Amino acid sequence: MARGDLELTEVLRRTVRNASAAVMQIKETATLRHRQWEQKQLRSRQRENYTRLLASLQTYRAAINLLVVLLAVTVSYIPLDPGICKKVIKFHKKVLQFSENLSSQTHPSRNRWEEAQTLCHSLAGLATQLPHTAIIYAHTDPPDTTPDT
């Protein structure tokens, strides 16, 4: 494996780890708050935080789905061209930063649901920055290199 491939693999691995942590944190917080809501154990501010969490769940879901698509496109085509690989790594470092921020914002001690929702909206804009050559190559068959006989 080339150095660029190893770097890209590491960035993708860290992105998946952070996104998985964010998903688990959201799930655990939502489950806990729902149980507390049913048992009428939430104070006023906690109820407000819980309703903000519920209001932003669709946005989180869409952002995580987009993140999965971006990762799948990259994994389906790991660029051989060093120039394209460099651009893809640079792009995925931005995606990694998104996943780190999302994991931080959704931590149970933070309750930053609206900020996390804004962050998720920014992922859509970031997705438009994926190098177009990576998308084109990912959706085309490689050239036939077998000799004609």
C-alpha cells in the first residue's frame, strides 16, 4: 500500500469511529431521556433539551446517511493517481473534523443539540467539495487492459 492509501485508510477509520460514537451517544441520550420523560423525572430545562434532541433527530439521521455515502464512494474507489488521492485525503480530513465535532457536540454532558444540528447542515455543503474526479471514477468501469487477439 502506498503512503497516501495508508493515510486515507486511517482518516476513514477515525471518521467511522467518531461517527459511530456520535450515533451511540445520541441513541443512549434519547433512550435515557425518553425513559425519564415517561416516568416524569425530567425538570423543565431537561424537558426543553429533550424536545430539542427530538426535533433534531431527522437532521442527524440525514447527516449520518450522507456520511456513509461519502465513505462508500471513497472506499469503492481508492484513487491510484497521487494527485487525486491527495485531494481526496484533504477532503476526508474535513469530513473527519466534522465527525469529531459531531461526537463532541452530542456528548451527554454537552447537550448541544442545536449546534450539532447546524453542524450537520454544514456537511451537505462540505459534500459538494468532494473532488469530482473521485466521483466520476467511482461510477465508471476501469478501462479494459486486456490485449485484443
